[in-house]
Amino acid sequence: MPARQGKVAPMLWKLRIFWYRLDKAALAFVAFFGLVIGALAFATGIVFMQREAEQLRKREFHARSLDCLARNVYYEARGEPVAGQYAVAEVTMNRRAHRRYPNTVCEVVYQKSAFSWTDFSLVLEEPRGDEWDRARRIAEAVYYGKRLPTLKGAIFYHATYVQPDWSHERQRIGRIGRHVFYR
């Protein structure tokens, strides 16, 4: 072992001399520069992660909103003509934009007593088939504004076989299928 220690001591001595002769200012500069670059890289990574998370939240929000709108079209108007289904989607979106109603599509759809199907205490069958596909296409077209509104300002409607008290107080816009629409 003593022979090995004899070799290690001169090496430590050389390292010590190297350290004392080293330009500490240059070392400090390199360390500082490396720290700054590392911090910037870390911060940039965090910004990109936050952007991706925000985009994911937005995509999920729009997907939920589209689902709520499509369910409303499906349960409220699936047996109606396509124009009537568009009208129901339009009323839902008009309510979302109106100051007296909630700010999101899902809040509008599930607002207490807003739409008859949401008041049912029984479990409704899950939407499916061609009617569901059509309701989703209609919801997407109205949600993203791909179709011009036909019932500007309509925020109320009812089936033709009922006569709600409020219908006399509202301006009737028209009738499509078995629904009457109002401002």
C-alpha cells in the first residue's frame, strides 16, 4: 500500500498546484454562463409544458361542450327535421351568449328546468346510431359557426302540443317541425 500512496501524493500535489494557478475569474464566468443557460432552458421547458397543458384543457373543454350540445339536439329534437335540430342547437348557443344564462354550453344545457330531458330522473339510453351521428355533426356546425343562424336571437322554444304561460310574453319567430321558437 505504501507504494500506491506514494503515487497518489504527487498527483494530489499537481492538482493542488493546478487549482491555485487556475484563473478563477474564467471559471466563475463559465459556471455563471452555464447556470444562466441552464435556467433559461429550464424556464423554456416549463413554458412549453404549460402551453401544452392549456391546449389540452381547451380541447377537452370544447369536446365536453360539443358533447353537451349534441346530447341536447339528440334528446330534444332527434325526431324533428334537420332544420329543427339546427334550431335547437342555435337556441342553446344563443342562451350561452345571452347575459341571463350561464357562460358555458354544458351549464346552459343542464341548467335546472332549461330542457325537459335533463329533468328526467330516469336514466336515458346512451345516444347512438345515425341520429347521434347527425346530432354531433349539427352540434359541431353550430358550435363552430360553420352554418349561418336562421333564428337570430331565439332563446326559447316549446313543443306544439304544449302552451307554456311564458309563450304569450315572448315574440314568436317561427315554427319548425313540432317546435315553436321565440325571442
